[in-house]
Amino acid sequence: MIASEVGARLREVRDKVEAGQRLGLEDGMFLYDPRVPLQEVGVLANLVRERMNGNVGYYNINTHLNPTNVCVYRCRFCAFRSDLRDPKGYAMDDAQILARGREATENGCTEMHIVGGLHHQRPYEWYRGIISTLHEHYPQIHLKAWTAVEINWFEFKTGKSVRWVLEDMREAGLGSLPGGGAEIFHQEVRDQLCEHKANTHAWLQIHRAAHEVGLRSNCTMLYGHIEQAYHRIDHLIRLRDLQDQTGGFQVFIPLAFHPENTKLDQIKKPSALMDLRTMAISRLMLDNVRHIKAYWIMLGIGTAQTALAYGADDIDGTVRHELIYHDAGATTPECLSVDAIRQLIVEAGREPVERDTLYRHVIRDEHDFSRWTVGESVDEPVLAR
């Protein structure tokens, strides 16, 4: 494609975006062409970002809990998992879990993000107990827990349906689902990354079921490993199709692959330019998902801050105790202060707004930061078409 053809094709895409029309597979693949200037893609993404979310930069005060790293699966991209007898293997007990909940409460956290390994010697009741124990002692904290891969494992362990598992977990105190485990949906890539764990159909059906029982969820894509542009766009369209049907995804998080300490450590980490292009294209393709998150743990602080001009409207939160990506070589801090996060957003020219997991405005007690209430939703969800 010569320069004049690139320019003409870019004008076609720009016209679609400005008119609010949906982009197709060929449009998305075109935007990944290195001859298309990244800045041009960013301008289009920013147009959509401001159309949907104005000038706001969202953040939350959250903590991570990874109850165990022992896992039956051996995904090639994972540096977190451990064998049962490996010296680094662990499983937290109730006292440790409650201590984490107490720490979260004292630091004003509104959310606990809970994911971990599939421990073959721990029954379903152990996983359920983590939720019920935390919810009983710290009911004000929203528990965003268990990826679709874990829900699929619970289905296997209990012999019950996905819907039963989700409703049982919700009764225990589950608030919403994270988006992990999606990786890349296309089979020719997924089979090479994680051939034994929950397949694409299972991931999508679990999130469909979650939305049907009234749980919101996040969605993700792991990029920058063995996949190509086609696989990324195919992945985004499959997410978009499900969102058309359920309207239950509240935020999309593109996850940059960290190769260190994995079985794919020969692969070079995605560049900041690839990160920003993927962020922008995600914003353009996912026209029915309200929020796009720049996860600073994976992207690095500078790239995440820049992403607020490339389609992202959320920079995540304080992220205490994150282990999974730091085990894979992430060099970002293990926690950011609220002041630091707000300053990053302000420096990017955005207005910092603290939100809870469901994107409701958090109102802090001016005399006691650890006390808070939530207001109305800061926006209405993008409904299915």
C-alpha cells in the first residue's frame, strides 16, 4: 500500500469514527499497519475517549490478594505459578487473608482483586471461604474475584453448573469478576499458550452467565507474545459481540506481555509504541465498552500516563500486593500513593476522579480518609445494541 493509499484509507476510517460508525476487522488490521502514524490513531482514539468519558481520569484505591500460586496448569506465559513442592509455593491461611482485609480497610481500599492458582488439593469450599470470610468481616470492600479460568475449575471441582457456582459465590459475597484468563481467543494462538485451561468458548460463556445473574465483569487481552494483529482484532471483535448481547463488561484492560521468568523469555517485551497503538485501537474497536484501563503495573507509569491521551480513561489504582506481573519481571513500584496517582492524571491534563469497582464516585470523609461512601454512578453503562 503506497502512501497515497494509506492516506485515503485513513480518511475512510476517520470518517467512520467521526460519524460514530462501527469499525470492522479490516479497519482494525489497517490501524495496526506501521505505515499508519501512531499519532493519527491516537487522535481518533482520544476523540472517542472524550466523547464517552469527557476529560476524566479514573482511579481507585485497591489491593490485590493472590491466595495461592500452586496451580495445576503450566501456561507458557506465566511466571507466577508454582508446583506444590516447589519452595516458592504457598497457600494463605485464614489469618493471613483476614490480615490483608484489615490492612485494606485501614488504607481506605474500596476493592480487593482476588485471583490465584488452581490448587488441586484445595476444595471448592476453600475458595468460597475466602470470599465469605472477607465479606463477613469487611463488608464494605467490593470483592472482585476469580477469573473465568477459576470459575471453570470450580465447575469441574463441584460437578455443578457455571450458573450455580456464580450464584453461590455471589451469595458468599462476590461482587464482580476480573477479566483475566482471556489471553488471546484465536485457537491457533491459544493452543500454544495455554492448551489445557478454559478455552475461548468457556471464557465467553462464563462471562455471559455472570452478566445474566447480575454480576458485572472486566475483559482483557494479553498481547505482545506470539500473536499477530489479526488475532488481536479478532479477540476484540469477539468481546464486542458478547457486549452487544449482554452489556455486562464495564472496562477493558489490554495487558502487555512480560516475558521474563516465563517459557517465552526469548520474546522481546512490547515497546511503548506498541502499547499505545494497542490501547488506541482497543478504544476504537470496543465502541460498546465504556472504559479502557491503562494498567500502570504492566505498562510502566510513563506509558500509562501517556495512554490517557490514546484512548484510556482509567489508570487503575494503588494496587497493593500485586504479585503476578512482578513475578514476570515488572519493574514498576509495588504500590502508588493516592497523591502520586492523582498527580499523574493531572499532569496528563485530565481531571482525577476516584471511583469504586462499579464506577460510582467515591466520597471520602474529610477527617478520616479510611471512611468513605459512594455516590451515584459516574456514568450510565453502555447498553447492548
